[in-house]
Amino acid sequence: MQIRVLGAAAGGGFPQWNCNCANCAGLRAGTVRAHARTQSSICVAGDAGRDWALINASPDILEQIRAAPVLQPNRAARDTGIAGVLLMDGQVDHSTGLFMLRERGQKLPLWCTDPVFEDLTQGNPILRVLEHYCGVDRRAVPLDGSPFMIDGVPGVSLSALPLASKAAPYSPHREQSVAGDNIGLTLTDNSTGRRVFYAPGLGKYDPQVDAVMRAADCVMVDGTFWTDDEMIAQGFSQKTGRSIGHLPQSGPGGMLEWLDSLPATTRKVLIHINNTNPILDEDSPQRAELTRHGVEVAYDGMVITL
Ligand code: MLT
Ligand code: MN
Ligand code: ZN
């Protein structure tokens, strides 16, 4: 099984168009050692020669496809390496890229949970708009953990786990989360049994999530914020990371402590990094701390083969 990181940043990307934080300004000026990142998406295939499942449709999808020859047309006049799309939630950074796939010749196979389907047909009716173009062939993601496969992507089984995080701000149930607003995904290579757990939005510690993380060979988890008050301290928002569904890395009960408790053999990768997060600066003490703990920071173009 191969996983390619198409976009490792959280909503807004890095640098963010209107942001002058130390990271964004430093990257533009060339004074901070860091790499630009597009918004959150990965793709997975049973092996690198086959078609891919796109996991999340980022607003940056066209740029991401331009950077990934494996997703480009090469067999027919109109063609794609993307066999189907799965959404982890209905957030803008994970769903609006669907508009960019509208030229597809047939309905786009789309896996999502019921609450995400509802949000994308009501609160933010992307799927209704898409009906005027390619339309989608919607498949329900089961929330009981039962394994499923994406048609056209042999060799990989998927299994979802509802997570405590947040529905998108436009969702009618933003403040009353329901199961399936946000999921974590286990990707299993059917021939080797090796597993990756992927959760770009993970709001709090949970023993069930912990068990699934322990069973994985590699975890790719929420790297949005270093501190809970990061957006407040930098003057960008009044909200903590936890209150918008993102567990910070540092401090007691933070993601780093959680990752430390996993087996030493588990590969640990942070993904969905907000542009304010000091770990993006490769010379920062926070980045050095991650390195000491054996935790990697995902980047666009990163390939994980299991
Ligand atoms: C989030 O996960 O909270 C987002 O990245 C928000 C957004 O898309 O702006
Ligand atoms: Mn996001
Ligand atoms: Zn910024």
C-alpha cells in the first residue's frame, strides 16, 4: 500500500493568503526555513501502479494533481488516476475541491458519512451544485468500523471510527456534534495486514481511538496547533484549538504525550498543520522537540509505503 501526502496544511494552507504571522511572513521573506504546504489531502493505492482513492478534496486539488503524475490522465483522451473520493468531514478545506473535479465524464464516486452528506446537501450544498455537472455516486461510510473498499482501488481496506471533533462552522449542528461529523480512518494493506491510522481532525483523547492507534503501524494525526491558545496568543481568533476540534501537541494531555505512549515501533506523523504552528519552522525548538520524540511532520509530496 502506498500513501501520498497531497497537502499537509490545515485550512488556509501555508503561507495563508492574508496572513502575516511569523511563519507566513518568514516563509515569504525567505527568513524562516520552512516549506510551503497546500491544504489537507492524501491519496492511497494498493500499489503505486494502480488507481487511487482521494481522501479529502482540497481547494488546492488542481495544484496537487499537477504535482502528482500518478493522478494525471495517461490512458485515454479523458482520464484520471482518481477512482473515487472519501471525505473525513465536510470542512471547507476537505470538500470544496469537489467543484474542481466537475468535468469528470461519469458521476464521481463519493464516500462520506450521513451527517457529512447532509451538510454538503444543506448547510453548504456543494453536492446539489455538482448535480449540474458530473454529479456524485454517493456511498455511505459505515460508522460501526466494518471494513469497506473503494471500487477501482484493489488491495486496500478502509474502516472508519467516529471522532470527537467538530462539524464545519456552517453546519446546523456545529455545536451539537453527532457521530460521523468527523471520522478517523484505518487503511489496511490486504496482503500484508499493515495499517495506517489517519485523522487530520482529532479533538480529544479517547480510549477507543487509542486502541485503533495502537493497532496501527503508522499514525498520521492532527498536527493543527502546537498550543491550545495559539490563535488567541497570535491575535487571530478568540477560540482555543480544542474548542474547534483540534487537540494541541504540547502540554499535559496533548498529542505529543499521546504519541509518546504508543509503541516505539509505530511511525508517528503529524498532518493538517496550521500555518501558525511553530513546528513548520525547521529551526524551531518545537520542531527539535518533535524530532527528539521521533515524530515526523508531513509535507506535500511525502510518500509512505507499507
Ligand atoms: C479545521 O479543520 O478546523 C479547518 O482547517 C478549518 C478551515 O477549513 O478553515
Ligand atoms: Mn481542516
Ligand atoms: Zn500565518
